[in-house]
Amino acid sequence: MGERKNKVFGLLGKDIEYSFSRGYFTEKFEKLDLQKCKYVNFDLQKIEDFPAVIKQGGDSLGGINVTIPYKEEVMKYLNKLDKTAKAIGAVNTIKFTKRGNLKGYNSDVVGFEKSIFPLIKKHHKRALILGTGGASKAIAYALKKNDIKFKFVSRNPNGKKEISYQDLTEEVMGEYQIIINSSPVGTSPNTEKCPDIPYQFITEKHLLYDLIYNPEVTTFLAKGKVQGATIKNGYEMLQLQAEESWRIWNKA
């Protein structure tokens, strides 16, 4: 990477006053002594303002991460998509190619896989994905790749891959022993909230994974732990996807 040039990296999102990415990369640049690199938040109220950010940044832009709610909406502004991002239909990393094109990638897949798979046991054959936003698509892709069957749980189910929260019977909960919260329910400051699932049917055979990392133990995870389930939050996934973004930005 051209260290001689000032490079600006950033996170594209909405209402992202606090961002994991900014803290993570600011610390990383200090450790690597990359004094000319900085990481900022591109906090946009509407995706239509994105081209102006690119125009204004010009050659100084080194790479962009994308968060809620723009992982899908940003795609129409990109020149190319990596095959994983294309298959998923969501982008969380944008690379500026040598020709000045914008290419979309999805590093959530790598982050999720590397953080959940050490916890998966032989009996973990099926998963429920709570929520159907951009992040849920990367999770579905990773599960499919690893031969784990899944269903999305949605408040407004659509199509045969989706079921409603009302469909979560004892039988369904017994069959699907991985439960992944990809919805924002339970994020700080609304930490008392949790997805509306029948927690009484969770056992020590279950693995509960929450993409949320703030708070560290969400109500969703705490309720699972009480039932003896294995629990994991999204902090490591974020670290791993950030490192994968960095690798993407810096590869030739």
C-alpha cells in the first residue's frame, strides 16, 4: 500500500456515532505506525449521498467498510462484485482497484465461519437465523457452504426458507440446535430486549450466537446460558472480518 500517500479508510452506515471499526483500525494504524492512515465514519442518512463521498475522497480513499442499513443498497454504486459478495447479495467491504473501480466484497462470511466453527459439535446439524437483513445473508451463505441446514425466522415470513416466531414449537427448537441472532434486537441501549423465542425449550445441546457485541452478554445469550447452552457474541467475528477487510484492501 502506498504509505507515502495519505490514506483514508472509513465505515459507511447510518447513525453510527460509535463504531467498532473506527476504534479497531485507529488502534491498528497506531500499532503499525501508519501515521498517514486514518479511519473515519461516513454517516449518511441516505445512500444517495454515497457518490458524493467517493467524489470528495478522491485518490485519498483506501477502502470502505459497510454496515447497517447499506450492505445491500450500496451494491448499485459498485463497478464489480467479488463472487462471494455476488452470491450473498450483500457487501461489507469496498476496495478501490488500481483502475479506480469500486469492487464489493463480503468479509462477514470469513469472520462468522472462523468464530463459530470451533464451537460446532457433531449434533449441530440445523440452524435458525433470527432476522433477514444484510448480515443474515452472509451467515446463510457460510452455513450452506458447511452443510448446515437453516431457516430464517422473520416477523413477516416470505417464501419457504422463512418461518415466523410463532412457528417455534418445542419440536422445532429441538431440531434446530444452533440459533443465531442477526437482528439488532438487544443492542445497547435497549439491552433488556431480546428476540421473541421460546427460551424454555433451549437445552445444553444448543449453541446460541449473537452478532451483537455491545453489551457483551445480551439478554438473548444470558437466557440461553441459564438453560445450559453454549453462547458466543459477535466481537470475534468483527475482529476477524476487520482483518479480512484489511487483507482485501492491501492485496495486489
